[in-house]
Amino acid sequence: MSEDIPRVLSIQSHVVHGYVGNKSAVFPLQVLGFEVDAINTVQFSTHTGYKHIKGNVLKNEEMEELIEGLILNEVDYYTHLITGYSRSPESLKQLAEIIKKLKQKNPQLIYVCDPVMGDNGKMYVPEDILPVYRDIVVPLADIITPNQFEAELMTGMPVKDLDGALKVIEALHQKGVKTVVLSSTELGDGDNIVAIASSKGEQYIIKMPKVDATFTGTGDLFAALFLAWSYKTNNNLKLTLERVIATLQNIVQDTYQKARVL
Ligand SMILES: Nc1ncnc2c1ncn2[C@@H]1O[C@H](COP(=O)(O)OP(=O)(O)O)[C@@H](O)[C@H]1O
Ligand SMILES: Cc1ncc(COP(=O)(O)O)c(C=O)c1O
């Protein structure tokens, strides 16, 4: 196995129809030059915004077995770990143990955590997930990419203006997270979305036009792209944020145009 190619373990959801979780993250990471191993925390027919949620959730013992297989076959060396959608506190607590195991194998492992809990003021995972992200999993992350709602949940602080956003970001840094990115906030006017990235005392803000639609899977894609561009720019925060947002804007605009045609 070449040690030069960055290797990502992506522990996220899988959906048969649509693009969220690993369906949003794996291909873009591969296109950007990463080897990606994927573990599906759930296998649903669609994302949970649909009326009927059908499929199954990976049991802890099944997760344990997959990790054991990687370790026994000595293919558990990763440069990066990325995690997203998880439905149970128990699976998240197990994830914390997995992170520690992978960091024992590679102490330089970069862990990117997208604390998927909800959006627009509404949680779409069980509420008892929140304290596990806040107190156990997020403190283990090198990079986190919450949206505004998820950042407010984890800090108990509102993002009403830029000062509020920077206070929330600082509170998340205080949990030990080196790079904190609010993937979207409502700090723009109604026509714009604002993203904020903060690391090592630097902060960058990008304002982008808001497309008149609601997208699902964009947060997972954001996290995957942020992982990739952080690596490819040698952690140049400004360049990383610019390239992530540029890619996402292309995708959401293109999706919107194509969707309107249907
Ligand atoms: N309606 C939208 N218009 C323009 N860009 C969007 C829109 N929704 C999402 N995005 C893009 O996707 C990124 C992540 O979106 P976000 O809503 O924060 O993710 P999630 O809530 O799924 O975690 C944003 O930074 C933005 O670039
Ligand atoms: C199964 C599943 N995975 C992931 C997500 C996260 O999507 P997003 O990237 O929009 O946060 C969702 C959101 O509904 C979901 O239902």
C-alpha cells in the first residue's frame, strides 16, 4: 500500500436513492486523489427528509466486526477519518473508541467531524445524540463543520450576528478543536448565506448567493471537500474555504437549473 496516497476512512450513511453521507462524500474525495474506505452507518432507501424511512441501521457489533477485519488484515492505516450521520448515542460512543484506535495506528490521523444533527431549527436525529457529540466526539476532532443550528446546539449560544458567531466558534475551539467551520449561517441578508472558518487565530468569512431551494447532502459534501482541500493546500485556511465554496456553488447552481427543467 503506497504511503504517499492519502487514505480516508469515511463512516457515514448510505442511501439507495439520492446523495447524502457516503453518496455525497466518497466520489468527490476519490476525484481529488484520495483512497476512500467507506463504512455505512445506515442503509436507507432515501434520506430522512422523505415521508417513509425504510432500511436498516448498522449494529454496534457489526461495526466492531468491520473494524476488526481492517485491523486483522492490517489495512487500518488511515491519514484521515471523516464521520457524519449517526442515529444513536451508543454508536457515537463506539465511534469515539474507533477514533482512539485509529490514532494509535497513526498519531497524525486527521479527524473531520460533521456533527449531523439537524438544520433550520429542527433536529433530524434523536435528541440524546447531542451530549455525545458535544462532550465526547467533537473534542476528539481536528476539524468540525457544523451548520449554524448544530453549532448553536453544541454551545447553547445563539448566532444572531458576527460577534455571536465568533463567540460560538471560540467556544468550540475551547473544546480542543483546532479548525472550526460554520458551513452556513443566516448572517447574510435573506439573499445570501455566510460561511465562517477559523483556525490558529485566523478567521475567514465567505458570503454566497442563496439559491431559492433546500438541499440535503450539501453538509456532507462540504465536510468531504474541506478535508480534501485542507490536505491539498497544506492547511491554507483561506484557499481551502474558497475552493470548497466554489465547488459547492457550482453544484447547487447546476442542481437547481437541472431540477427546474424536470
Ligand atoms: N440554498 C443554498 N444556496 C446556496 N448554497 C447552498 C444552499 N444550501 C447549501 N448550500 C451550500 O452548501 C454548503 C453547506 O450547506 P449547509 O446547509 O450548511 O449544510 P448542512 O446544513 O447540510 O450541514 C454551504 O456552505 C453552501 O455552499
Ligand atoms: C441519512 C442521512 N444522512 C445524512 C444527512 C445529512 O445531510 P446534510 O449533508 O444536508 O446535513 C441526512 C439529512 O437528512 C440524512 O437523512
